[in-house]
Amino acid sequence: MSDADIISAMRRKAGVGRPPPDVQPMSPAKALRIAAAKAAEDVLGLVLQVTDVTEEKSAISKLPGQVPEFALLSLLEGPDNGYGLAVLDKNTVASVVEQQTAGKVLNLPPEERAPTATDSVMCTEFSNRVLRLFEMHVAEVQDPPAVSGFHVAAQLREPRSIAIAFDDVPYRLYRVQVSLGRQGRTGEILFVFPYESARPADAQAEDGDFGSSFQDVILKSEARLDTVLHRVNLSLADVTGLQEGMMIPIPREALSRVELRADDHLVSRARLGQINGKRAVCVVLNGEEDEPLDGVAAPFDGMAGLGAIGTMETMGGALGMGQDLPALSDGTDHAGDLPDIGDLPPMGDLPDIGDMPAMGDLPDIGDLPDLGDFPAMGDLPPLE
């Protein structure tokens, strides 16, 4: 017997009674484990170990309460107008940022603060890589969940925005517990997908009648609103004299009298302000105390608007002068006793003008031509 046969026989004896290797079939949890660890290594060079993955069915009303405090919320956009959510808690966000800036996960505890737009940008590539790898590995499952085609679209500032951005349908929630860096900082990542894939628009239209389908198309059509902050009338000389950097004054009250116009028609008024650091307008419904929306004249319209001025009482209210105006005089003498002027000085004797010269005889005008008959003027209304 050769040496090779002896070695082969010894190997067979050593393997007798040993169970076959335990190879777990692919599952969504296993696919997510592989995707998260490989994405951290490929994108960040970060050691990430997944310690636990759970899957549950959730609702739109429960999602805001399941988000950790100070977590980064990323809106995921998928096929057929489907939306999902990626949530990275503050430990995961801090680890991703530290790995890219300091080259390692620091020993210091992360700062408790709301995530910024910079944090969102630095975590986007990692989140998208996890989604791509998860989609690739979960395709090996016999009945894979609908998680393909999703990518990071925007950052949500607060958990209550979830109810605004998401439809009220069942959702599939994956909760991933991770260990980050060589120090083993614990973190949590959540992925939320629609429980069932979104139906194409054509299939939805076939189920409804023509009226509802037509209404959906109309309500989704584009409607443009123009915002007018203030109007200023300038002469042609002033307009031609405008230069870059010149200031045009705008009254403070204009901020609360912004006009919303559609096709040059006044729709509503609004107040100018800001939300989440961006300019925004708050729509103000037209109340009884406000002037009517139709027929509102632009300021400084000249003589064209005099016909709608109305009485002095309404003018006073419109110009802000209607408070405690004094009553007009009723004709009573309020002058009191004025001092006596006294005797005026004599004017003296005026010179005699004399006789005017004669004008002579004027020429005869002659007979005027006949004017004829005037046209009939019809029945005119009686003068009052």
C-alpha cells in the first residue's frame, strides 16, 4: 500500500461519525447579515458584525414610536411609487462618520444631537450599498420579499414626518443589531419596506371605474402657484436707473400679506416664514375680517381704483385711520369771540377813469344758415 492510500484511509477514518457541515439556507435575515457586514467593509473599511436580525409586520401608526432617539431617517424610494425607510441610530451614525473622518471608531460615547445634512450625506453610500447587496442575496430565497429597487432619496427631519410621507399600508420591518469597530460599539439599524410590492398604476386603473380613474389623473396633474411678496410701482426713469446691489424697501407687513396666485388670479394669502431652515409660506384662509380675494387692487394703481374707494368710513378702515377719528363739524360756530379788527384805513380818492372811446359800427353778420332738424334722442331717463 502506498503512502497516498494510507493517508486517504486515515482521512476517511477521521471523518467517520462526524455530522455534515451545518449550512443554513438563504433567508432574509441571513441576506441582511451578509449585506450589512460586506457593505461596511467595502464602503468604509469598517468592521461590522451583525448580532441579531428580527423581522416583523408593522403599521404606519407604529413606525414613529419604533424609531430610536436622535436617529438618522432616510426616505427610500422604490419602484411604482413605493416608499421605504432606513433608520440608523446615533451610535451607527457616529461610527460611520468617525470611520470616514478619523479612520476608526473612537472610544468616546457619541454626542446626543439631531443628525445633520452632512451626516446624511456621509451615510448615504453605506445605506445604498446595504440595499443593493440585500437585494442580490435575498433573491436566492424561494419566496423573496419585495425589497428590490430601493435607494436613499431624502432625509426626514423628524419621526412625525413618516405619517406624511408614507401610505397607510402594512410594512415589513427589519431590526438589525450590530457591533461596530474593534471596540464593539453597539448600534441598531432599521429597514422598512412595504409588506407587499406596490401595484403598477395601470393595474390600479383597471380595478376602478372611469370616474375615479379620471379623478386620480386630474388630482395628480401639475398646478403652479406663484408667490407675490410685494408690488412696487416705479417710473421708467427709476427702472432704467436700477443697478446691481441697490435696495428696494419692502414694508414689514408685507411678510404677512403674501399673495398666492394661479394663472394671475389671487387664490389665497399667506405668511412668509421658514421651516427646517428653508423659506416657506403658511396659507391664511380668507376670513370675514379680511378684504375679499377677488377685486383686490394692487397698491399705487393710480386713478383706476378711485371708483371702489367707497365712503369715508371704509376709507378710514382701509388706510388704518378708522380708529377714534374726530366727528365732522355740524355747522355750529366754534370760533368763539374773536377780537375786533378795528377801523380799516381810508383808501383815498381813486382817479377818474374817464370816458371810454367809441367802438364804431360793427359789420352786419347776415342771415345764419338753417341748422335743420336735430336727430331724435330717444327716451332719456329723467334727471333727478
